Amino acid sequence: MTKPQYTSQKGFCEDIDEGKFSFPLVHYLTTNGAGDTLQVREILQQRRESGGLAVELKRIVLDRLAKSGSLDYTKQRLCKMQSDVDRCIERLEVMTGRKNWVLRVCLLKLVV
């Protein structure tokens, strides 16, 4: 699924509107100083008060996550976990002496 398709189905930064603290957001808030995160924290507070955010405010949050490296860090962690799962599948296949195509297909669906 492409990013435009995903956005049209799920909405733009819907997790922020729902008050969910995603992995990149938690990483950003915990690895940057209070002064650096103040604007994002204020935006999140505004979301709590109004129940949602304008696209422009969500873009500010997304921009801060990108500039801080939190999105890159998240991608690196996902790739590492994907590699770990791949190695686990390989070990399982060696133990059973058979390829596990079901798990391989599932892993392909999760490729970052």
C-alpha cells in the first residue's frame, strides 16, 4: 500500500488525533530536552482540549519527529526487528528441515 492510499484509508496522523503515543513520538519526547519538545507538548495538549488537530499542526509534529531523527530511529529499529524475525524463521526452518512459506509471506507483508 502506498502512502497516499494509506492516508486516504486511515487519515493523516490519526494516532495523534486519537491521543496515541506512537513509538516515534515517545522517542522524540524522551530523547530531546524539554525546551525542544515544548511546541509538540503544547500541540498534544491542544489535541486533548479540542479532541483533534488541524492538518497544519499535525505536520508540525511530523516535521519535528523527522528533524530530530525519531522517524529514522524508528525505521532502524523496525528493520532490526525484521532481521531478527527472519533469523528466527531460518532457525525454525533448519530445525524442521522445511521452508515455512506461511511465515515468510507474513514477514514480507511487514517489510518496512
